[in-house]
Amino acid sequence: MRISDLSKLTGASPRMLRHYENAGVLTPHRDPNGYRHYREEDVKTVSDIRCLLASGLSLSEAAVLIHIACTAPQSATDDDRADVLSQLDERTRQLDAGIERLLFEKANLLKLRADVAAGG
């Protein structure tokens, strides 16, 4: 299928699909005329990439994780899984720290609002 077909099926723009290709997470076949030709399984790959990105991972992180977490988890070694779990744990810690910071800021804003509303 052509890039426009994959775009319609996945909701990813052709520009994003080319970006995924440049990052090495999509590898379309090239026709003799240079057109990209995607396989049916690329629909799932794009879906997996978008799921990983929606989880807050960068494209470079998704490129590393996709084979272990999505496409071929059975072929991952124990070391591969340990590395991925470590990455996911670190990302979770970063998110927890961000959430704490946001909750602190929210509490300060609510206190400030209450002070302003009370006139003092």
C-alpha cells in the first residue's frame, strides 16, 4: 500500500510516517520508481508507535521499545526486558515528580485565589 493509504488507515499524516521511517521504526519497501510500499503489518506497527508516543515516550525511546514491548516480545532476552523495565521505571519516576510539582503549584494557586477572594 502507498503512504496515503497507510495514512488513511492509521490516522498518521504522511509527514509523520516519513518521520517514523527516518527514525528507523518503519521500513517500507521502495518501488523502482522510489515510491514507498507498506505492508499490512505496518498498520499495527504505526498503531504501536502511536500508543508508545501517547504514553509519553519519545520516538527514539519508542524505536527501542517497540520490538520488545509490541512486535516481538517473545524474542527479547532477559537483559533486553530488564533494560526496558528500567527505562519505563525511570520515565514513571519523572512523571511522578512532574505530578508532585503540578499538585504543589495547584495548591499554591488555590490558596492565592482564596486569599484574593477573601480580600486579603
